[in-house]
Amino acid sequence: MVKANKGRQRITMAKMKNESNLKVTFCKRKSGLFKKFSELITLCGAEVLLLVFSPTNRVFSYGHPSVEEIVGRLFGSSSPTGLSCETQQMIESYRSSNIRELNSNVMQVEELMEVEEQHAKQINHDKKVGQDQRWWERSNKEMNYQQLEHLKMSLLNLNAIVTQKMLEFSNP
């Protein structure tokens, strides 16, 4: 069996020469970085600071709990709010527990959505399969002789079953 294409190819790690491709790649990879950092925060409760400088010298920052707080801790500056260290820690632990709870809720909702999407796919599949089995709803103009004969026999069989059930109800 011959493949139609080469599939996914390895990209050599060198600066791109085409500027429009470079900007598009930067934008996509920057979004990927932010997503990975968000997952790290959600899964591990990490405190993160990410600074990215674009090829056009724009700065993009991402920080949890906030960029200012992480920078303040990094450089040892005091709190911009003027609160004591113990109070800040208490507020931060409360905020972190709320964030963990919300992240847990989001993950549960995502899992439920995935289950419901699978359920919807199964229902749609069953509908498609069921349409073939609901022969009585098909137009008889679309049927060939064998299918009409099968319909006739099925209806006669159904008639016999209904008649039998009616006799059972009338003669208890």
C-alpha cells in the first residue's frame, strides 16, 4: 500500500525567512505556550510568569496569580497593596483554593460534555441505522418487487399478531 502523501514532516529549527509565515507561526506557537502554561496551573497549582517578545518587539505576558505579584516576589519588593505578608498569604491561599475548585468544576463539565457528545453521536448513528429498519415509513414507490413482497408478508404477520392480542384481551 502506497501512501498518498509523506505525512507530517519534521521541521528544521532555524529562523524563518518569510516574514508573514514567521508572524503566523509566532501567533500559533504563542497561543500554544499560553495554553500549556494554563494547563500547568490547572493541573499542578503552579505559580507561573511568562514573558514573550514578538518579532515586532511587542511584549506578551501571562502570570498566575498575576504578573505583578510574581514579579514582586521575584525581585523581593513589598506588596503593592500594603498588606502584611501573613494576610497576603491567607488571601492567596483562599484565591488558590477557589481557583482549584473552579478548575475542577471546569474539568468535570468538560468530561460531561465529552460524554454527552459521544451520546449524541451514538443517537445520530442509531437514527441513521434505524431509518433502514423502519421500512413501513418508506415510500413504496422506492421499493422493488422483493421489498414490496417483504412488506406485504410483514404486514400480514403484524395483522395476525394484533388479531391474536385482541382475541386474548376479549377472552380473558
